[in-house]
Amino acid sequence: MSKKRKNREKKKKQSQNNMESNKKTESKLSREILSYAVVIILAVLLSAHLSVVVSGSMEPAFYRGDIVATENVNTYGIQEFNPYTDVHIGDVVVYDAMWYSEPVIHRVIDIQQINGSTYYIIKGDNNNVQDPYPVSPSQIKSKVISLGDALLVIPKIGYITLWFRGL
């Protein structure tokens, strides 16, 4: 076999090896990009289901700085529960209060009909009196997830958020 032919075959083999190597690199890069995308999507979905506790009004169920896991009335257009029918006495809900600028996380202690409409009477476990106003279902934004009788709580991690927000 001539030298020229050997060189051509050698270059052809090197070219094929380079192409295979490039395909493997592209495949690894694609998998890495896909894994980052999955992590980002999961983080966005999880963050929409977590609320930071800003006061001690629910002690000892959970404490200031804890994070509670919630199911939401509306997460990116998906209704996870209906605040008109799926809230019961004993549930811990997150609602937009007329008397406080941040969402309030308290327990439903009674359900009343007022002028033909349903309202929830809500109170913090550590408070002596119920919240100042009855809460309409439209004010409820989420419900704390419970596993049996235990609320789903991640202790103390929320202090970072409280510190950044100056609360």
C-alpha cells in the first residue's frame, strides 16, 4: 500500500473518531442542559408551594422562620383545591387579610353563613382571640398540607427570607 493511501486512510479514521467524539460531547451537553432545565422547573414549582412563617401566632404547630408546604387555589392556572368546598374546620390556610399587609397563616376554627354567604372564622393557635374579620373563600390563597394530623413544615430555613425582607 502506498504512503499516500495510508495517510488518507489514517486521516479518514481520525475524522470519523473526531465525529464520534463530537457526537458524544453534544449528547453529554444535551443531557446536562436538560438536567438544568428540569431542576429549574422543579424549583419554580416547589417555590410556588412554600410559604414562610413570619410570626409566632401558630406556635407550637410551627414557628417564625419555618416554611410550610401548601396546596394552592391557583398555581399557574391549575386549581389544586376549591376554597369554597375544600376548606374544613381544623385546616390551616394562607389568606389575604384586610388587617395585615402580608398573607396570614392561621387555622379555621368555625364556618358560618352570613347573609347567605360562607365565611371562615380563623385564629392563630397561639392567639387568645380570633382574627378581626370573617374570611371569605375568595381571600384564601392556599392550604397547608397535612400528613395525617401533622402539618408539613420545614423548620427554620425561612429565616433567610425574613432577613432579606427585613421582617
